[in-house]
Amino acid sequence: MGKIIRNKNGGGLGLRSVRQTNAAFLAKLNWRVLTEMDKLWSQILCAKYCNNQCDLEMFTPRADASNAWKGMVENIKIIQKGVRGEIGNRQNTLFWMHKWALDKPLSSEVIADLHQK
């Protein structure tokens, strides 16, 4: 398998890794859901899987999800690494529930500290 995806100068066929290509496609789909919320297909996904919550936290696993949604959930980490939220008009900002500087919400840190004391 390794020789197939090597570049042609390295003795391979120069084919792309299917796994990496699929991850890139799913990450782009995640990005489009987040940035094209006015599109019908994006609204349908948000309504079906996210209770109309449209932010980085909406990508959660579900047993009854389609294969496309499961793949999007698996690959949301690619988007989460490079994107940060913007407070904007504060209507969709949940100070305690959104992830700010950590990989978990601020509320979970405060509750964990309270339990340790």
C-alpha cells in the first residue's frame, strides 16, 4: 500500500491517501455547515442532529446518525484545532458551556475544582 501513495519520483503511483482525502472532505463539510447556515442542507443537518444548535459543540456522536454525520463527528477535531469562536452579539455565546482556552467547557473545570476541595 505504501508504494502506491508514494510520489512517482519515489517509485510509487502518486495516488493520494484515501483516508487523508476523506478526512479533508469531511472537515470541509464541517466547515461549510458552520459557515453556510443559511443553506437548506445545513439547516436540515442542524435540525436533525443538533437541535438547531449551530456551533463547534454541535458535532456529537449519535447512534442513529448517518454515515456522513458519523464521519463529520470523527473529523471535527481538524476544524477545532484551527478555529476560535467570536463573541459577536453575545446571543449565541454560552460563557460557561463553550470551550474557550481548554478542550472542555469552563463549567467542568469549576465543578471539578469544587469537588476536589
